[in-house]
Amino acid sequence: MNDQKGFVNIIVIIGIVILAGIAGYFILNQRTLSPAPIPSPTPSPTPTPTSQGNLGKPEPQMALSPYIEFEASVISLSLDKSRNYYEGEQLVSVPNDVAVIRIDKIVETGGSSNFDWTSVGVEKGKNVSLDFKYTVRPTKIITLVGETTQSGDTVSRNILPTKITFENNYFVFREDGNSETETTLPGLQVGSKFKTKLWNGFEIKVGQYQIIP
């Protein structure tokens, strides 16, 4: 009788082992067939802001200098034709273009000190001859941010030198900035109306401008 009970116990144990194996197989198989998690889509990089001309900013050392913002019309252009420019060419300087403009409206003046802008010919209703920092021709201004380095508690940023190239009939300036931007100056013609801002510095030149109707 004891032998029969032992045999029955063995059969029961074997049955339990078989059932446990079958259950484990189905659990493992179910995990294997489960679909892999779908990764979240990588967000697209933020596009570089682009503007069609603006009034720009002064050089850091001129941030507090007297300035004048005005609207003007182009009366005549004197283009520097001393040389030709070729696609992809890297330049040291840009054409020395000059424009005679009529000051149509003084928008505002400001800065840390007073300056008599009429002393340099900038006066409402008057014509004045001005040089252009970026030429009067189609121009793109791309600002780039230099890499930052850290030494102890001091963090500094590399100042990128300005590079000028001639691309697709545009004079392209790559300059150091606080953010990556691209500004297009469409160029000026006789009769063009624009708004700009001048700062009183070592040289008084038209920098960026905005075409107005």
C-alpha cells in the first residue's frame, strides 16, 4: 500500500512539473510576441529665424552712443565698380558704395549724450551722402554663436571673426552674435524708401535697414 501511495505522489509531482513548464512556456512566448515600444519622434530642430531687413544693433562699444532713427528715400547711387566678384569668393572687404538720400522723417533720437546730427547733414528734408557698412547691394547677414569654455567658475565665449563671401549674387556676412539668425537686405535702388538707424561712432555708416512702402 505504501508503494502505491509513493507511486501516486510521484505521478502528482511529475504532473505539477509539467503544468508549471507549460505555463512558463506560454508566459515567455507572450512576452516575446509583445510589440516593441515605439520610440517618441525626435522633434525637428528649430529653424533659424530669418528677417527681411531690420535696424540692427550697434557694436557693443557703441551701445550707449548717440543714435538717430529716420526714414529716407534714395536719390542717387554711386556703386564701387573697381572689381568683379565671383561665386564662392572669400572677401576681405565689400564694395565701397555710396548713396545720396533724402531724410523724409526723423523717427527718434537717443543715447547717453546729445549729438547735433545736423552737423553731419542728417536733417529732415535735406539730402545727405552716406556710406554703407554692408553695401547697397543684396546682402545676407548671418550671426553665429561661438563655443563657450569654462575654467573653474569662469565661463567665456569665443568671439567669432567676421567672414565675407559672395554667394548667389549676395554679399554674405557671417558675424559673431548672441543667437543664430539670418537677415536679408534686398538692396537699394534709386527711389527706394527705407528706415535705418545711425550711431555716432568712429565712422557713421548705414548698417542694416528696413524697406518701407
